[in-house]
Amino acid sequence: MKSLKKLVSNAILATSLLFASSFAANAVVITQDIIVDGFTFGTIEVELTQTLANSGDIVDSGFDSGISLFSIELFGLPTPAFTQFDFQVAIDTADLSAGIEFFALDVQENGFDDWSYQFIFDTFDPFGNFIDIFSPAGFVFFSADVQLGEARVSAPATIALLTLAIGGVLLRRQRK
């Protein structure tokens, strides 16, 4: 009976730690490659608050404040190298692994030449997906179809669960 009480109390403790750690996770980050004509052009990372990620709704950065551009990399240049003019993204939180459903971005390089980039990606209108690159003089230098690669979704609660399981195994071995 004593071991059963101990088992139940340990299970309750582990469950409470699991819930505490999963609620402490602040955000979910979705990362996708930007693919132009079969080549990886860069990556985009979008951040969702944990509350928004668990809503099961389609969220749009134009209407929901819990979604933001976490980082973008183009030609190996990181986010600080760009000034963002316009950004909009839509994600179905019922299926985060599907990734970004709609993405629009206008950015300009912060630097010597100030090249500008315009992206439009829409899962439901594949013929309207494009990237335009504008020269410093404002002329279209390059234009092509754009796609997004497979979504990679961070899972902070999974990491907490794994850590809790490893801790339980180590605690169990130490008692023997």
C-alpha cells in the first residue's frame, strides 16, 4: 500500500511538472525554406504565442497580435540586414506542421545598394506565388515563382517532457 501511495504521488508530481513546463513555453517557431526555381533562396521563421498556437484557428498577422516575423534570411543575410515594409502571414493552427498558408513580405536591404525584395506565397493560389527583386534604381532585376519548403515546428513542451522522463529514469536508478 505504501508503494502504491508513493507511485500515485510521484505520478501527480510528474504530471504537474509537465503542465507547468508546457505552459511556461512562450512561443512556437515555424521555420520554412524559401525555394526559387528549385534552389533554396533563404529561410523564414514565424513565431506564434503558445496560446495562439493552441487555438485551432486560422491566424493572420493582420488581425492577430500573437504572430510575428521571427527572422528571415536571404542569400545568407540575416534579418537585421533588412528593413521590413510590409509583412503578413496566415497559419492554420489546427495543423501547424502544414506550415505557412499565406505569406506576403516587402523588405529592403540596409546597406550599400539597397536592393528591394517582394514575396507573395499562397497555398491556395499556387499560380500567384512570386518573388520580385528590384534594383536600387527601382527596376525589376529578377522575377520568379516561389515556393515554401517543408515546415519545421519547434515543440517546447516535447523537450520538457523528454527532460522530465530522463530525470525520472535517473531518479529511479539512483534509488536502486
